[in-house]
Amino acid sequence: METNTIVENSRTQMRRGVLEYSILLVLRSGDEYASSIIQKLKDVDIIVVEGTLYPLLIRLKNLGLLSYRWEESPQGPPRKYYMITDKGREQLNELDTTWQELVRSVESIRNTAALRLPAAENNR
């Protein structure tokens, strides 16, 4: 039971760690309103709690990585559409590099561990 808690906590921390990066990735392909961003992140299991997104959007906007505009909606009130700024694109490019380096590093550790596993089992 405790192992499941550890795995779940790690999973949650990993998702939190990539949430800002994921928001910028979603907006790289075009402007989106908050509900659409939430749905895209839910579709790939990055976000679980909707309330997590709004403070991050405000933070990214305050950092100059996002901006927004209001647009009339055919159904209901106007929608706030978020878009990535030039500064946001620059940061996203750096995050892309960081992500690739991180994935390479973790894969290297996994591959090294996998190579050692049979030898360790033989020594038992």
C-alpha cells in the first residue's frame, strides 16, 4: 500500500513539474481559451484538478510568456483566449532543450540499470 502512495506522489510531482511547459506547448499550436487548455491537458492525463490551471495562466501572463484577448462566443459570454508571446516562445524553445536533455539523462540511467539487472540477479 505504501508503495502505491510513493508512486502516486511521484506521478503527481512529475505532472506538476511539466505543467507550465505543457501549457506553453498547447499554446504553441494556436490560441486557446482556458476550458480548451484544461481539456487538452486532461486528455493526456497531465492535469487532474481544473483549479490548478488558472493560477498558472496568471503566473505565465505576469512573466510575459502569455497574453490574452477577449472574443465573443456564439454560445454564452465572451471567452478569454490565451496566446503565447515572443518571450514565451523563446522560453519554450529553452524548455524543449531542457526536456530533451532530461529525457536523455533518464533513459541513460534506465538503460544502464537494465544492463546491470541480469548480472545482479546472477550474483544472488
